[in-house]
Amino acid sequence: MKHPLSPRACPFCAIAAGEIPAHRVHEDDHLVAFLDRGPIRTGHIQIIPRRHYPYFDDLPPALAGEIVQLGQRLAVALKRIHGVERVAFLFTGGDIAHAHAHIVPMVEGDDITSRRYIVQSEVTYRDAPLASVDELRASAAAIRQAMAD
């Protein structure tokens, strides 16, 4: 099966390589975690593998496990920082064909939802507002500090 983006054209590969700046909250030999520029909620993080895998089902199982483990550690930090009871963890693939997980502090029950639960037949969406550089910088620093504690 041919995947829509080659690693050369992939923005997440460029972030992992340091060619595109991102507010990183964690990085190691296999993974990079950074704040989403258009967050669902403040503290919304994306976890990507450094190596290009188009979709989560392309990930080697051990690497998928590393992503889940990092997501759990980040969730603990986000709960502490944002005072929330739940943090969502989900793999998606609709926007960028580079396996990635979203970690989102759950402030409201519908922060992550499905059309199946929406009553209105016509739902409109807007692009999420971009977070300011100052907000991203402060949030990334708080998450890195909480991870170190």
C-alpha cells in the first residue's frame, strides 16, 4: 500500500529532526513529545516516533508500547498541572500520515467526542485557535518540570 506522505515531505519527521521548531516536553532515542499548536485544551501534547511510520498500525508493537508508557507519564503530569481527573490518549491519523498519539487534559466530557453522540444533524467546526508562543513555552516548561518531579 502506498502511503500519502514520504518521510521527506512529512512535517512530523521534520519536527523529530529539529528542522521545524516545536515546544518539546520530552525526547529520547525513539520518541519526541511536543505541544500541539492548535490545542483542544491547554497542555494538549502529541507523541511521535522519530522514525517515520505512516499509521499507528504500522508501528512495531514495542514502539507502540513506549508511546503508551510515555503517554501515561505525561498524563500524570497533566493531571497535576491542570487539576483534571482524566486525560485522553488517542491515536489518530486523519491529519498527518505519521503515527502520533494525542494526550489531552479532559476539562469537559466532550473534549474528545464522536459524531454518534451529537444530537444536531449539522455540526460545524472551526480551526482550533493557535496557542501563543508564550503560552506554549510556559506550558512546556511546566510539563517538563512535572515530569522531572
